[in-house]
Amino acid sequence: AQRLARQGGLEEVHCTVVTPESSPLIIFGTGPSAAVAQLLHARGIEVRTGAHAREFDGSTLLLSPGDETLDADAVLALPLLAGPRFPGLPG
């Protein structure tokens, strides 16, 4: 994000990751999650856990639960991946 911002002529960018998880990528276990959290922190990327991005109006991101807001110039959303479950395979 910082590199892209500099290419676009911006001096400073603040990045925030919003996740419903209790910590980043906790699905992979506490060790990997802690390592990812440390990397994000070292790069100045804030992490908001236990929250869902609910709505973006072009300048404000509304989070759930509650009505917490985050000022934002841009938002990148990743889709929820879902598919059929197969017996014997984790899903």
C-alpha cells in the first residue's frame, strides 16, 4: 500500500485491516496468527478484530457490531469464500 501510495503521489497512507476473527488469521493457529500480527504491527498496519465491515459511503466505513466508524478514502473487501463440504475434508 505504501509503495502504491508513493507512486500515486501520496506522502502518507494509514492502513487498517478489519476482521471478524479474534486475531489475524487465527484459523491457522496462535503461532502463525501472532507472527502475522507482529508483521502487520511492524509495518504500521492497524488491525481491528471482532468487527465486520458493514457499509462504505465513500468516506466512512461503518463497522458491526455497534456503529463504530472508520474514516477511509478507499476500501478493499475480500469475499467470503464458501463452497460445498466434503466428508473427511476440513471445510
